[in-house]
Amino acid sequence: MSAIPAAFYRRSGFANSLIVAALCLLLTVSSALAHPPPGVETISAEAAMQDARVLKRALNELHPGLTKYQTEAEWLADQQQFDAEIAKATTVTDLYLAASKLAASIRCGHTWTNVLNQEGPIKVALLEKANKLPFKVIWVENRFLVISSADANVPVGADILRINGQTPTEIRDRLWPYLRADGNSDSKRLRQISHDRFDYSQMDILWPLLSPPKNGRWQIEFQDRGRTQQVSVAAVSFKTRQERLAGKDRAPDSEAWTFRMDGDLAIMTLPTFSFYNSDFDWQAFFTTHFAELNAKNVPNLVIDLRLNEGGDGAIAAALVQHVLHAPVKIRSEQSATRYERVPYILAKYLDTWDYSFFDRTGQVRPITDGPQKGMLEFLPKAKGEQTFAPLDPNYRGRVFVLISGENSSAGFMAAQLFRMAGTATLVGQTTGGNQRGLNGGQLTWVTLPNSGVSVDIPLLASRYDFSTPDAAIEPDVLVARHFEAQRDSVDEELAAVRLELAKQPAD
């Protein structure tokens, strides 16, 4: 963990160079001591309680959306339940589960125990242990469909009836309190159970902690085309499963953008808007292919965002602008914050990519009305109403956008902009995200000193009104996926587009 540069805590006329240097040293040493000893999974009651205090203070002093979807009393009750679970914690796994549940209770898609930010034994437990199922599943019609299998005893296409005696709906219900999403965006919660996504499935992360394999084995009951079987299969590690699935894994493995023609239909597949540290030129991609669409007079375009959780909001906006027919004005700003400066005592437990996030001195003013009254407005982000104008090359053909519960960050923003613009037909399932806006833009993660458990915390929240619904974006054409169709690899959303085209051919 990086120490926080003291320059971001310097007050004019207060800190001299000696104090600054001492603070840097203190934070560096504190960070080094914070890491739990390698391989030690147990945790004392005192250490667990200290971690709990750090996490609660970080959330209460930094998180801008604690009461966006719940009351103060409900948030207090969540913390009391967390304290009760911490009182019984004896391992870092116990603390990880309790922290995951507390983070999920805020109902914010950007507040979670991000696997990649964990440290020490808990990261090993999550990513290296041989406690995973030897197959991958997707959630469809309240059932688990096997889409890839590294164990011949469980075939691809199998309908999983029980795992260690628990049905798919029982598993879903047990996972539910730990799944992150914005407000009532339950479609996003369900997406985290499946393996057909770029992020981890919680069947690999949370489920082995909540219901571990017994003696290194999973007891599986499944049905395959009418025949019911019960088998015992060995639990595996991520590495082993991927080695066995090489060349035969149905789960997506590339976030590369693609463009292809299929008769009078063009299909633009955009699995991500995140290109941090990438040399991919997304602007050139848009320019090239929207120009091609116009040059060839292609009448219909499908933009596939089904696997797109998010990334850079500017990319999402530019995509929509290439199919805008007229300027659109919307209020979209992430400017609500809970603090002016991060307290010294918390700083040593925090990390981020830009430490200027921690000091807003002279850049905030009180919010005096609305549901966020009592918080602060971060003036550099207070943009008010924004205008999105059409971009060239501008496409005027018929546009269909494929959406899903995965769309919860910039992916949600794209779906929302398409809906506001009215220039595309949304096809698929309800998105993730929320019309009350997203918490994000700036983010930190707090790493608890004794366990190494880490929780992502957004530092800015979107402004919204009392009348703004707690809801995601609904498709214009709802596609309810079917078990048999998914087993046979039918693209049901694309089939729905073709049906719409058959109803109303392009001019």
C-alpha cells in the first residue's frame, strides 16, 4: 500500500518541512506494518474489532451514498449486524464475508470487496485455493446451466439441481446479501452469479467461503436431457480449471471491440469502455466504422453492450453522439461529497490512483436542499446541465442496442443516454446502474490493517432529486432468456432484433 503524500495534507502556515517529512515516514511505516503475516488466516478478537472500526469510520466519513437507498436507521442497523458478525470472527475469511455484506448493504455498485485489491491470506484464499467448482454456469430461468466443464462427470448443457445439497434458488438466496448493485438493480446482482462475464463469478469467490467443498469435493446432482445423475467431483483452483478448459471454454475471454457485417445488418460489439494503459484508439474505431456504415448505406446497426459493465464515460457519450440526430441536454454530474479533507487517521489505510482526491480544500460548498442536504458539493464537478451534440460521422440508420444487467457503470450511462436521445431501440434485459445516478468518478480503497481485507469506496455521488426513481433502464424489447435456447447457444437478443426488423423493415 502506498503512503499518502503529505503535500495533500499541508495547511498554509501550519506544516513545515520537518512535519511533512515525519508524516511521510509515519504513513510509510504504518502501511508496511498493516499487512497481515503471509499464510496466517486466523485473527484475534481485538484485531478483528480494530479492522471493523477502521472500515466503519472510512465508510461513514467518506462514502457519499450511505442513505441514497436506505434510511439512517437502516444503515445503523446494518452496522450493528456487522459488529455482531465481527464479534464471532476468528479468521480473515470471516472478516471478508462480514465486510462484503456491509458493503453490499449500502446498495452501491462501486462499493465492494474488490478481489484484486485484497492483500495477504484472504487474496490467496480467494484466488489460489483449490476450492472452485470444476465447471462454469450461467443463471437462466432460475436454474444453473453448465456452459463449460473441466470434469467429464458434469457435461456441458447439464441442468444443475443441487450443489452440496442446495438448490440453485437456495444458493442465490444465500449469496444475495453479499451481491453489489445500485439500489433496486437486481438484474446486476443476478449477473454476478454467472460465469459468462469478464469479472469474477461469485460462485467462485463467495460461494466456496459460504459453503466450502467437503473433503476437497463437491457433491453435484444434475439433469442432462431428462436423465438425473449424482456425482462427486474434485474441487479445483482457477489455474487448474483454466488449463483443462483451454480451447473449449464458452465464457468470454476477450474485451476487444469488433465490427462485422451480416447482410443488411452491421454488428458493433463493445464489451468494455475501459482502456486504461491501453494504446487502443477508440475514436479511430468509431470514425472508421460509422463512416463505413454511411458509405455503404447500411440500413441497420446493432450495438452490442451486453457484457459492458463500464469504464470511461466519455467513450459512452461519444458512442451515443455518433447516432444523435439533434443536441440533447441532460443534467449529469458526480459532485456530492461527504468531506473536504480526508482525516489523517484514515489516510494511512487508503490507496487510490490520484491522491488529490483526498483534499478538496476551498473547492466545496454546502448542499442546502434536496435529498443530499447536509453534504458538500465538489465545485469542479458541479457542471449542471450538459449538452451532447451529434458527432461526425453521424449515422442515421436504424439502431438497436443490446443491453443487460451487466451495464452498471459507463455501460449504464450509455443505455441511459440512448434512452434520452430516443435514437435507438433497447433490446435485452433491465440494466444495472440506477437513475439516481452512480457513485464513482473518484474512488479509494481501504485496506484493513490486520486482515488485509480491502473495500472499494466511491468518493463522489451523482446529484438527484426526491422524485428520481430508484430504478435502472428497462429495454424497449424485453428478452427473457430460455434454458433450452441458451443450452443450444442461441443468441436470443439478436433473434429479437431480427424479429423487430421483420415487423418494420427499414425504408
